[in-house]
Amino acid sequence: MKESILLNQKNMPLLTKIIEIPTYDRSNVNTGIVHIGIGGFHRSHQAVYCDSLLEQGHDLNWGICGVALLEHDDKIYNTLKTQDGLYTLIVKELDGSWSPKIIGSITEYLFAPENPKTVIEKIANPTTKIVTLTITEGGYNIDEITGEFNLDNPMIQHDISHPEQPKTVFGYLTQALKLRKANGTAGCAIQSCDNVQGNGEVMKKTLKTYIKVAEPSLLNWVEDNISFPNSMVDRITPVTEEKDIQKLKEDYGIVDSWPVTCEPFKQWVITDNFKAGRPKWENLGAEFVVDVAPYEKMKLQLLNAGHSVLGILGALLGYGTIDEAVNDPSLKKFLTNFMDNEVTPTLENLSGVDLPSYKKSLIDRFGNHNIKDQVSRICSESSAKIPKFLLPTLKQQLESKGPIDQASFVIAAWAIYSLGTDEQGNKLTIIDAMKEQLHEKAVAAKMDSKAFLNITGVFGDLNNSERFVASYTTAYDKIVQAGIKKAVVALNTTM
């Protein structure tokens, strides 16, 4: 084992012959971006683009201040604080090798629950030109039934009543923008980097709904001074495992409490709508387009939905990781058929995209043995993911009278998955805000399979579609009678 070196700024000279490290002077980097939600994905994606830009040395004004927003984000905050914002990016190549490097673009870090005022003032600082977000799909506080911002959320009500002690991103942003206005500071851009279609527009709508109630006099200023670029982000970033931390220590001698692992592929498609300027991310491969929507739709309904397909079917078969699931020939064929027959006909206006190559690349990426993305992670919060990733394809195919049997099959499998055990009787790790309701309806579905479709917060009025209900019921019955594997194989033969 190599001699251990703690990852921090002081020890950087000791790492120069071991691993690629930042060559720019981090002490000269100015913070131009405040990022809320400094989890694994941000550190494998946006922070990497910014690190590469800083490496070019032309513009050192785009360092990142990472904000840990929630109480349970204390671990990542403490890690970054101890390591001076440094962390190891471990790219796991398809051939099984590692390509690690130290990322230095996060130059400041704040823990919001500890000092809300500091976070508000940082966002309001004139040097902050962009606020970026990875707060997950559920962080936008949208009622799945009405599609509107949920003002009744107790945390939202808290922020309205206690504006100087906010708990949500809406409370923080509103108070920071109020301070920018009061100080005569120019506007900025607020950019979502979450898997939400039209994420910039969604952020704009939800924030303005909150402001209309909490600080109505601020509304016109926000309309005139704040921009909300849409973006599509893509890089598979599994949860960091203890074995990754240990291998980094044993093979490289680096002690990093929370490195990030990811695949080689990354993509970022953005609308060029930045009120106060932006980094030249296009120099690092980001694509600036007039309309992100077609690319978002492609990614959400192929990659993200594909993940859910493999996760749900794979979980029932007892697979622990996505690569195991996609390397099952029957599941690979099922996914390929789903992408070709049900998703592809719904996609359009993909200028410059080689769709067959993109779909093939997804199979290769899912099958990366070195990534080991946990099925339980992919299946987590399926009640928020299914309506955004899978149901749009189903609904569009219903409207066009196109094929729906595979999407229906996945929903039927999800109903059985929600019972909580795989086909071998092993307990499944289900992480979902609607876990209890899903389980209750899944149990009811054992007597009447249609009961699962009565979760209006997920399915809306889909249970009124006779064609869908018939397809779903057929799939449910087939899975119960034959088991998931035989049911998948049988459906594959009809394609």
C-alpha cells in the first residue's frame, strides 16, 4: 500500500507525480457561480466543466461556491470543508480501468442550515452571475395531481412566515433576489441542472409562484432581471462505495472521504439565456441551442426511462446492479424493443443527433461492468420518475394509436415490485416518498390488478383509458402466472 496522503490544498504538491491535479492557482479563482445541491452528479458534471475551463487559464471568474441546502447534507459539506473543496473524480472506463483526477473548481462551500444569512448574501453578491441547481425532481415542489406549485407544503409555509430563516431553495432565492434588488445589484441567471423537462421554465414558474405570495413587490424585478436557461444534463454517476474510497487509498495513496465515480460519457445542452454573462462551456463540449426540449425528451425518455425499465424488471429478477440487468439477453432485447418501437416514434427535431448510434451507446453505457450502478438507486423515488420518464411516451402513443405494450408491462411490473420482494422472496430496498401508498395499492392489486392504477398522483386519469388498462392487465396477469422472465421473453417474441 502506498503512503497515505490526505487530500487538501496543502498536500497538493505531494500529489503531482501520482495523479492529475489542477494546474491553475485556486487562490486567484473568483466565485462566479453559486451551486445549490453539491451531490455526486454536480461534482461529476458541471464542476468538471468548470474545472476544465479554469485549466485553460483565460478566465478565472467562474469558480463555484457549493451550498449544502439540507440538514442531511452536512456530510458533503464537512468533507469539502476538510478537503478545501477538493475531491477526486474517478472516471470508470469501459475496459475496467480508472482515469482519476483532482477537481478544484469548488473554491467555497456553505452549509445553509448553519448560517442562512451567509448563503443569502452570497447569492446576492455582485460577483455571483449564475445560480445553478441540482435539487432533484422532487425539489421543485410540484403537486403531481394538479401540476402546480404546492403552496401548502409545511416547509414552504415556514419560509413564507420566517423569510430570514428559510429551509427551501425558494425561500433562499427569494431573499437573495430581494437583497440584490435592494442593493441595486444587477440580475443573474438561475439554471436548473435537474432531470426535469423544461427545467428552466419550471424553475421560473415555481419561483414566481412562491414570490407572488411571499414577496409580491419583487415579482416585476425578477421578470426584468433574472433569466432561467433550460438545460439537458447527462452523465451516469452512481453512489460512491466504500470500496472506491479504499481502492483510491491503496492504489494511489490518496485519502479522500468522498470521491465521485462516473462513466466516461458526459453531455450538456443549454439555451444561451444568461442575464449576466456565462463561462465558455462550449469550449469543453457543451452545446448551446435555441431549443433544448427535443434533446431533453430524447434523454429523459430513452436514458432515464431505460434506467427505470432495467431497474424495475432487474429488481424482480434479483439483479443488484444495472450492468447485470442489461447484460441479461432478454432484458437487453426488451429495452432495445422499447426504445425502437415505443420511444423513437415520439422523438423529433433532433438536429445533429445520430439516434441509432445514441441508442446503441446507451446499451453500452448501461452495460459498463465498472460502474455498478445500484438497482435500488435507480428505482428510488419511482413515483416521481415514472410520470416524467415513462408516462409521456405511453400517453403520446395512446394519442397516436401506437404501440404501448412494453410501457404497460413496466407499469405492471412496478405494481408487483411495490409489494416489496423479488421473485426469490428477497426483500427489496424501496426508497420512495409514496412507499406506503404504493404498497397499499400493490396489495389491493393482488385482488384487482387495476387498483394500482388508482394512484392519481402518479397516473392521473390513465385508468380511464380502456386500451391502456387492457394492456396493463394482460401484462400483470402474465407476470403473475409465468414469472417476470418468461413474461419478458413472451413479449419479446411478439415484437
